[in-house]
Amino acid sequence: MSAVKKRHSNSSGGREEDTQVTERMLSAGSSPAGTPGSDARSPSGLLVAEAEEDGVALKRTITLVNGVAIIVGTIIGSGIFVTPTGVVREAGSVGLSLVVWAVCGVFSTVGALCYAELGTTISKSGGDYAYILEVYGSLPAFLKLWIELLIIRPSSQYIVAYVFATYLLKPIFPVCPVPENGAKLVACLCILLLTFVNCYSVKAATRVQDFFAAAKLLALALIIIIGFVKIGQGDVDRLLPENSFKGSSYEFGNIGLALYSGLFAYGGWNYLNFVTEEMIEPYKNLPRAIIISLPIVTAVYVLTNLAYFTTLSPDDMLSSEAVAVDFGNHYLGPMSWIIPVFVGLSCFGSVNGSLFTSSRLFFVGSREGHLPSLLSMIHPKLLTPLPSLIFTCLMTLLYAFSNDIFSVINFFSFFNWLCIAMAIIGMMWLRYKKPELERPIKVNILLPVSFVLACLFLIIVSFWKTPIECAIGFGIIATGLPVYFVGVWWQNKPKWLMDVISTTTAWCQKVMEVVPQS
């Protein structure tokens, strides 16, 4: 911190200070991935944020409750309120839809338990990226990071922020569509506000996450209670066993697409692994948070859909623009405004959780030498990864200029499951090659084997049903190859280029008052 103050108070030594800043920057984990002799990614020398009490590092402040809120709050976004229709469209019946929702919950729980073993064996933040880097090396991990950085994280964050803005503005435009530019402006303000909160304090960000996770559970509890009251009153013929499976579609492709839709709604079950280094007692709290969160989400999803079906037929759900809002209008009368408010709160909390974890992914990527070293620096007073948060915010705001975000995301329907399958195959490989590693959690081998087989099924279905989109997705992934070879693999860059990079980094350090992790 004294170095930061000195740079502000003495402008005459600017050149010397730039040199010192550059040296310190380059020493902060910017050695190229795969350098011989570096133990930064070896399981025995994993980099964790356990600096001395007076050191500059991301502190362990995430409790068990915070961990549960991150998982629950990130999984439960707008989908379960607005469009839980993908499953029923492919399944064709009430009964099969509920079975698919339950199977997806069990499947996600199995994956999360495997990630509990991974997260306590490779105790680094970064999630899939860190595990792929550990097992498969630098290039596959960089390509994973490249797509997360370029497409998946910023686009998904912007979409949820846009849904939040739409529901926030809808009361002002009750009889006409919400203006697109107005919704975009509010979405950008939402992202900027949450970025400020995350930059200001980790505790503030986790408190926001705790509050909004509780709010969305409260909203879904209200829907579930209404559903049970309706069941108690009778007149729910479509839920009777003899009627609930009428119209079911058991074709291979339909079941696969139904599972895809359900698993998309469960997306986020692995997000706590992106912040492992900031958890208090991660060996205990990471698996506990997973074991608590996933059954809660599974039960809530199944019961919420059951409640919807007490009032809305499958055809009604397919024709609805916002299922939860229609359900609320049917029962809550003048209080029906509660549901849109809770949808907005749910989206707000999801954006916060995604910003929090995305910034840690880019922080770790920078620390491993795959992104500019500035992104792995920390504000010495706030102890937050200020540059990576600002970078995440800017990448997300860029999507406000796009008019067709969903088509971009569709190109990568297979990519997420491919990376997760690679990570879990890596977990089994580590069991074989490095049995001496400490494993506080060790799941039965049948769980990762069955999970990987299910992932392969989903990947095959994706290529079968959407071959053109998958081919385009591979093409976009390939754009990361030249970036990797120029930015990471090419070590002997010209001196003038290194001088430009160093000067720019030093200037950004001074503006943001950030220093390397110590």
C-alpha cells in the first residue's frame, strides 16, 4: 500500500516507478503456462489466497450460508418464473415433465458432488478452467477461458439483466411493450450498480446475494403453497396418475432436448467452485453447501412446476409469455404485482452471483498467464479484484449493442457439457495417476462414470439436433488459437511491444490503485 501512496506523491520518479511496477507486475503469476519448474498448477503447490494477515490477497470471507446463497441464487434466475416451457414442449405431458425436472435435479446433484471432490483436491478458484488446466494443460484451458470471456459469461449476464429491466419497467407500460432502448439502459445501470457493489466489498456482494436468494425462494414458496391449496381443493384431473402421462413423447431426440432444457435451468451448480480460495474452511463448507443447495433447488423446481400444472395446462404454459405472472394473475388479484417484483429481484440476484464468480474466473486466468496480468491485481484497501470486475462489466455492457444474443449462445449448447465432462474425466485420471493427493471428499466411482456417460449423451443429442450451430460454435472456439499463440505461447516478443504492454499496465495500476497479489 505504501508503494501506491508513493506513486501518487512523487511524480519526478515516474520512470523509475514504472519500472518497479512492471517488475512487480511480471512477478505476479505472469509466467507462461506450462513453464518448466513452475509449481503454480501442481496439486502439491496450488496457489491459494492464504497470504499473511497484512498481505494483499483475496481473503477467506465466504461462509457456508454465503456458499448456499451463491449456488441457489445463481441457479434460480428468471427461467423458472418466465419460461419453464422447454421441458413440457419436448416431454408432451405433465407427468413426464415432472419426471424430467426431478431427473435433471438428481443429475445436477451428482455432477456437483463430483465437483466437490475436484474442488477439495484442486483447491484453486476458477472451476472448470482450473481443473482443465491442471489435467489437460494450457491450450485447452485457454480455449475454455476464451469462450467464457468472449461469449458465455457476458451474454448470459446481460440477458438476465435485460429481463430484470423489462419486469422493472413493465408497470410503467402496462398495455404496451416495454421500449427496447429503455430496457437496455436500465439493464446497463443494473450491471454498473452491481459491479460497484462487488468492487466496494466482498461482504457487501455476498450480503446482496444472501438477500436476493432468500427473496426468490420466498416467491417460489408462495407459488408452491398456492399449488398445494389448489390440490387440496380438488379439481386437478390432469395430475391424476391415469391422466398425467397422456401425450408423452418418449422419442430419443425429444427426451434429450427435454433434458437439455431442464439442465439449462439448473445451470450454475458448479459456480461455487469458481471462488474456492475465498471460502472459509473450503474442505468442509464446499461439499456442505453443495449437499444443502442442490436438494433445495430440485425440490423447489419440481414443486413449482407441479403448482403451475394445477392451474395451467401444458398448452397454456406453451402459449404464456410469463408463466409465473399468469399464475399470479389467476390467484392473487390486486396483489398479483408481487410476482413481477419477485421475478425482477430474482434476476438482480442472479446477475450479482454471475458477476462475482466471473470476475474470479478472469482473475485466475490472468494469474495463470492466460490474460493480461492487470486482471489478477487487487485493490490494497478494498481487497477486491477491481480490474477483473471492471473488465467483466465492460464485456457485459458490450452486449447492449447486440440485437440477437440468443443465437450466439445457441452455438455453444454442447460446449458447457464438453468442458464439464473433461473436468470429471480429469478427476478420475487424477485418482489413477496421483492417488497420494489429499481427497477430503471421495465419491463412489459409479457417480463420475455415469455422469460422464450422460454428458456424452447430451453432446451427441446436441450435434444430432443442431449440427450447423455446433459447427459454427467450433469455428468461434478456433478463433482462440491465434490469440493463444500470440498472447501466451510466443514468449520472445519484441522489446517495443513489451514496453507498450508494461507502460499501459503500470498506468492502469496507478489509475485503479491496484497491486499484485502477495
